[in-house]
Amino acid sequence: MTYRSRFSALLLPFALLAFIPKHPLEVVMSPAEQPLRTLLATYETSLNAGDAARIEQLYAEDGVFMPAGFPTASGRSAVRGAYDAVFSNIRIAIHFTVDELTVKGDVAYARTHSAGTATVVATGASGPEANRELFVFVRGTNGWKIARYMFNKAS
């Protein structure tokens, strides 16, 4: 092997590095996914703010909230009441991560997980909060809404 071929062989890995993108790969999403991600972000912000009135508006008229360890709330007014009850007892500071988002016409679902903290209003005691969630969405005349939402503790 000549000096020139050895030198070229040493340069090859560095030359290949020049073709690696300098920015992390971006998630490519369908046009239908962006409004759903926005809806999830609005839900997260509203949940962290303890804003049951805003959360109620994110649900479909016949929306269902199925919290772990609590009764199912069906219909917007029942959903609002369930969130009011939650927020009278705890404050939440969490972040959702979307694990899966699938759109099929006017129905979609998202599988997520969340992590953060929950603080008991009465005592001020705070601790970690982590869940896994399943959202089912429907698209109507007013855009995407939460049709069904349930969560349970992450294992």
C-alpha cells in the first residue's frame, strides 16, 4: 500500500462525517397530526394550570374521562366536575411525551406517557407523578376534540 492510498484510507471516515446531518433528524408528521399535537400541548398546559374550564372545551360533547382509581365521567359537564375535583385536591406539573399517534379519517388515537410532580393542596406535600395515557380523538365541525381519555400509573 502506497503512502497516498494509506492517507486516502485514513481520510475516508472523516470525509463520510461531512455527510452526516448537523441537526438531529426531525420527526416528519402528516398534516393531520399537527392539530392533534397542538391539542395535546393545550391539554398539558391546561392541566398544569389547573384550568378545568379550558379542559372541558377540549373534550367532545360526549367525551369520556376515565381516571385510574376514580369513577368514569361521561359528557362535558361531568368531565368538568371530575377535573374540578382533581384540582381541588392536587396540583400537577407534568410533561407529556407522544409515543404513538395514528390518524384514521376523523378518528385518531395517541399513546403517551407523562412525568412530573403532583402536589397535595391540603398539605403541600409533593412527589413524582408518572403515568401512561391513551387518548382517542374525533374530528368534528369544531376541529379535533378528546373523545376518550384514560390513564394509569407507569410501571
